[in-house]
Amino acid sequence: NPTLDAIRYELALTLCNTETFNMDYLRRSVEAHELCMQLLKTSPDLPHVKALHASIRTTFAERQMRINKHKAAEDTWKEVLQIYESLIKTSPNVLLYERRHSDTLESLAELKVRQGERDAARNYLEQAIEGLQIAIKRSPNSPVIRMQLNRLIQRARRQANTENATEPVPATEKFPAPGAYNGQLKDLPAGQIFYSITYGKGAMGSHASQVNKEERWKLVYYVQ
């Protein structure tokens, strides 16, 4: 019944976005989830229904994270990733879902940081950045995408600087001493240099396809 489905959708949306019905947020999310599951049975391919489902599942994942149910949160966020990947392929509103996909990857990175899995956290952040770099090529004038991309790159640099404090220096071959670097360039953190090589900075493009991770670190220590 299209009319009944429309009512279910509007009610689920209202439950998610307002503090009505004298319910706490978790209870409203549960009620919205039940309505959304009914909608998915009758209209599984409608983008706005799938997006609502992803939003509700994200609420559950955030709560699971807060109460330290990390495995459950990871499984829920991976489910959300699959929904957004499907929407990116089929929905006309690609940029919105690319942003939300990136947000979900960032949440997974934060989860892995809490679990002490640095490599997994770095991998999720790099996936989030790569996805937004694709999005910015499609829509170069989008300030929202650009701000989100810059924020993620800064976060990745901070994380690399933290790891670099304890990470052993990769073995390097003997090179001639580099020329003098003065001023701010001389004092750049190793992580910032690494991510500038990886993702580019200013007029310089990304060199990730030309030098692998170990070679990038070698370049960092060569410059320093």
C-alpha cells in the first residue's frame, strides 16, 4: 500500500529527527528501525528508504561504541558501508552518499584506534580520503567535500605523527646528504611530509602510485 508506506516513512523520519513522542533517542531509533524494516520488505530498492536504514543503523553503531561493544559496532558500521556503496552505484545523489560513506570509514578508523589496531585504522582513513578524492574530481567546486577531505587529511597526518613517535625508522640506503632546508620546511613533522607525498599538497599532486609506503618513509627521513 503506497499510502501506508509513505506514512511509515514519514513517521520513521520524524522519530529519527525530533524529540517528540516523549521517548529517549534510543527508543525512538528502535521504533524507527522497526518501521524501516517494514518499508524494506515492500520497497527494498528505494534510495530514501535505504538511506534512512543506514542512518538508523549508524545510531545503533554509535551507541554500541559508547558502551564498548566494539565487535557489534564494527559489524553494524560495515553493514552501513554496504548500504552506502549500493546507493553510490544506483542513486543520483552520489555526492551525499560518498560523504556519508567516508564518515562511516572514519568511524571505523576511530574504533580501530581505540582497539589499538593502528594499521587497520590507517587503512580505513586512507580509504575515506581516497573516496573523497574521487568525489572532489566529480565536483571540484563543492566546499563541503573539500572541507571534509582537508579535515580527514589533517587527521591522518596527526595519526601518522603519533605513530611516528614510537615507530622504528625504516632501513635506508646511503644517499648523498640533501641540500639545506630552512624555515618551516625544516621543522615539518614526519607524518605531514609522508601524507603530503601520499595525497599531494598545493600544486604538487599525489605520488602514492609512484612510490610505495616504505619508499615514502625513506624519502621523509632523507629530507629530514
